[in-house]
Amino acid sequence: MGATLLVAAIVLAALVVKAAVAELGEPGSGRRQWLFLTDRRAVAAGAFTALALGLPGWWQAGAEGLVWAGLAGVLVAFVMGQGRSRQ
């Protein structure tokens, strides 16, 4: 379980570093990358993905499956929220 949490933390840290580097290049771009957290469609898609993968993940791998399902949900929400204009 420790290795799974470490890898998931590294992937999430990579998203944060990506946003920070983008912010250095173009001010305001880091904030735009995290707007997916306020996008209902992106959050719903991420939650659905996490739930859809969580149950089989729990059956196959226990708590580690839930960690991966949660990470997949965050990544789906991140991708769904990109490219949508906020006005």
C-alpha cells in the first residue's frame, strides 16, 4: 500500500509542478489549469470514473484499487476541464 500511495502522490505532485511551471511562463495560466475543480461537468465525469473503477478496484486489489480509482477520477476531471473557456 505504501508504494501505491507514493506513486499516486508523485502523479499529483507532477500536476502541481506542471501548473507552477505554466504560471511562471504565463501569469494566470496556472489558475486556469485548476478551474476544472469548479467545472460541474468535469467534476461529475471524474466522480463517475472514480466510482466506476472503485468497485472493481476494491474487489481486485482492496484499498490500493481505491487509490488508483481516485487518481483516475482526478485525471479525468483534469482532462475534461481543460480547453473549456470560463467567462
